[in-house]
Amino acid sequence: MAFDAGFVAAVVDELNRTALNARIEKVNQPDKDAIVLQIHPDRAQVDVKESQKLLFDAGSNNPRIGFTKATFENPKTAPMFCMLLRKHLNGARIAAVRQLGFERAVEVEIDSHDDLGFPCKKYLVSETMGKCSNLIFLNQDHIIAGALKLVDFSTSQKRQILPGIRYELPPLQSGKVTPLGADREKFLSDLAAFAGTGEKFIMSHYLGISPLVAREIVFRAGGRGNEALWEEFNRIYENVRTGVFEPVLLRDAATNAPTEYSFTRITQYGDTVKTEIREHFSDLTDEFFGERTRLEHLNQRSSDIFRLLTNAENRLTKKIRLQTEDLAACAEKDKWKDAGDLITANMYLLKKGMEKATLPDWSTGEEVMTEVALDSRLTPAQNAQKYYKKYNKAKSAENALTEQLALAEEELNYIHTVFDSLTRAECEADLEEIRRELYLSGYASKMKNYRAAKPTVPKPMTFRTSGGYTVLCGKNNSQNEYVTHKLAGKGDLWFHIHGVPGSHTVLLCDGGEPSETDYTEAAVIAATYSKAPRGQKVAVDYTRVRNVRKPPASKPGFVTYSTNFSAYVTADEALCQRLRTRS
């Protein structure tokens, strides 16, 4: 990630163009590490006509500052720090936004009033420094009045954040200097004396440079020597000094997932990523961190489901292993029957007390002498019955184990389909559908304190093909059944990845014959929303919905189908995102 000092400079530049003189209307704290200021811009200064939300996120995973369009659920009772900010900032105006040194620290100067109503300055300092991120509120004398995270002597001996203490920046890293206005001669002399790589040299000598930007400078220099490295270094930070920025978002070329962001063009990844330019830095961070935060929240809220599925998978895997071993042991049952037959045929040659005997075996048409183990405590007839009993027991166990093994494998396959559903959950409603499905599938005793809520109408994913056809795709087993058995008509086309868990995908065509492109796009959707391996062609089966059946008493989402064809396609996240429609 690249929320470094250069990116902070770009965000500050943007805020100075869009937030100056804006009036603070509301202060909310939706999360323990985040503050949101609802501000109304000054129309005389900026061309913005509606209120905006200025987000200060001091979480260790996604620290940032900038405008956001996301919606937040605020607690019923505001935390103390939020109440403090409301007291001092409601109705105040943003006077200036500045970067403190070349650090990941931003000071927002605010025109407010003191307790007697006289004008005064207040300050919000946002420090976006990983696990040390914080939001600190200062009075007009730069004395700390409050903070999201208070730091006392037991937490840090170097720097405390406590009310009544004068605010000071974090101590500078030893030996590092700002890259803004760096001296060419010193850069080249220090580089010549440095024993490491160019990337390590830049990061060890200059403040506020992320590994991404350091690698980009070295990549642009292309091994052309120290002078080229200086030129690329100077070019990037001269742009920072003069306020020339470009909001860059990088996406993985295969999955279309956002991977990096920066204030300057990134070329080091070549064709493995796609470069997208956004209009504003706030749009860039909102898109990147919004998706990341959403996934983190879903992962936290789905931890109970994941734990249940993991335990079930481990239990079933162990059960299948033991049953497979027992079934392999039953394969020797015919040897025990043959031994009983051999003893019975040669009873006249045996007597009680013998521990073994070598007897003639005519079962192959020729005489073969075969050794048979005997229990000396039993008569020959009792030894024969002992072997027959072992044979009958193994035969019965084989039948039972075969049946139990099939049931265990069916349940394990179902667990894998639910695991696959979790990867497509997009909101709390999707997780609730999965919980209800597990509850109705017999896992209620393993879901502590869960009570099945009233079912809601499932909302499967919807796509529009190039030919204008609607494609429905389930995100979990409940939605799969709803799409296939409720929404789809008998003449519609049904798609499913062959042999692995995946979504039921229906191309609504009412018995018609879509174009080859529509067929292909529907097959790609089915392949993308499945456990199919990425980057290679996979088989997607398709048939009319009338040929799809759900066996009685089968697990949710399980169907059988016939009269199908197969299309070989490659999963394509980018295509699916382009075809998807959202309500």
C-alpha cells in the first residue's frame, strides 16, 4: 500500500481546493477508529453544491483521510471523543489544511469559538502511520484536548498523547531527510558510498517514501546508472513539490481486484496489472479502501460460519479416512470364505488342538496345497464357522461402509459448496441466508444462540449480456434454488461449472435461441462465480431448465440434469463486472 507522505501531499492539495471555508454540520463516530465530519462547502470557493463527508480513519489496517461517499451506521450513544468534537466543532469552518513536514500527518485548522463565544482556532491532526495512526484534537495553543487513542507512559516511553500535553510530531527517523528539494551532489555521493540496492538507498536516506514508489524510481531508471536514478527520483518529487499529482489505481489483470494505488504513474508491473486514472484522490481511496473494508467486515461477521464449516470439514475428512481404511480391510473377506470352505472340505484330515494345517485345494481344478491357520482351542467345525462368521461380518460391514462413505462424501461436498458461497457473500443479508441454510440443514445445534429469522426474498446477482438478455446467478445454495426453481422458466438456459462447486446461472430466454456471444457470456459468468481454477479453460455444462431436477431429501442447491452440452471458457472477473447490473 502507498499512503505515504507523497500521497498525503496529494490529498492535502485536493482538500485545499475543495474544503476551505466549509462549515462543519455534524460530527459522527461510526467506528472506534473513525470520525466523519459532515461538511457543507463554501459555494463561493468551490464548485460543489451538496454536503460531503470528510473521513478520518485511524485504524491500523486502513488509515486515511479524505472525502467518502460510503454510508455508515452510527452507534445510538456517541463516544466521549465524538461528544468533545461536537461541542467544539459543530458550526465551525475549515480554515486551512496542511501537511506537517513531509510526514504522514495532516493538520486541519478550524475557525471556532471558545466557551465565551470569542473567535479562536482549533486543530485536528490526522496521523496515518499504520498501527500508530491517530486523530488528535488540539486547542488554540496546540495543547491536546482529546484523541481517538490516548497513549500514556505504559504504552510508549518516547511519545505520549494525553490531554494537557503540548502536541509534538513523532520523532524523525534517524539520518533521514525530506526528498523535497533534495541536493543532487549529496544524493549522488551518498549513493556511490551505499553498498545496498537503489531501492534500499532511497528508503534509508529519505523520509516518507513507500516501497512501491522506491521500486518505481529504480524501475524507471532501468539500470542506466546513478545519474538516471537521480533524474527519476527528482522528477517524481519535483512534481510533489509543485503540486502535480495523478490519482492512479492498479487492478490485477486476471481478477480485476484492486491491488495498489499511488499519486504517480506506476509502470513496474507491466501487463500483469491494469492502470486506471480517477478524477479525485478521494474517489481513489474510497474505491480502494471501501472494497477492502467491506471484505474485512464480512470476514469478521462470517467467522462463526467459517468456524462451523471448518470443524465440519475436519470431522468429515477424518471420518472418510477411517471408513476408507475399514473398507479396504473388508476386501479380504473372500479369503476368509475360502478358508472356511477349505476346512469344511478337508474336515477328515483335521482334529482339535492343531494350530495350522496344509490342505489340498481343488478350487482351481488342480490340486494346490494351501496352509490354513487354526485355533487350537476349537474343533475343525468350529474353526470353519469362525471363518464364515468373519466373512459375513465383513460383507455386512462393506455394504454399510459403502453407504456411510457415500453419505459422508455427499455431506463434505455440500460443506464445500457453502465454503464457496462465503466467497461470494457481499452483505450481511447474504450471510444471514447462509446461516439460515445451515440451520435448516441440521447444523442448528452447532450454531450457538442462533434463531432462524423470517426468510426474506433472495437477491441473486443480475447481469445483462451483449445481446440484451438477463442472466441470474445465485450467490449461495438458497439463491441457487430460488433462481433455478422459482425464477427460471422451463425454456430458459441453465449453466453450471462441471464437477466443482459453483453458482446456478440462468440465461432468461423463454425458449428462444440467444446468440453465440450470449451463450459464451453466460458460461463465463458461471465459471467466474465458482471454484474453477483461474487462467485456464474449464467446462461449463448447460441445458434447458426443464432438464434440471432436484432429488427428494437432497441437500440445498443439489440438482441432477440431463441432455446437456458443454462450453469451454475461462473465468473473467472484468467481463462479469462490466455485465453486472446493480439495483
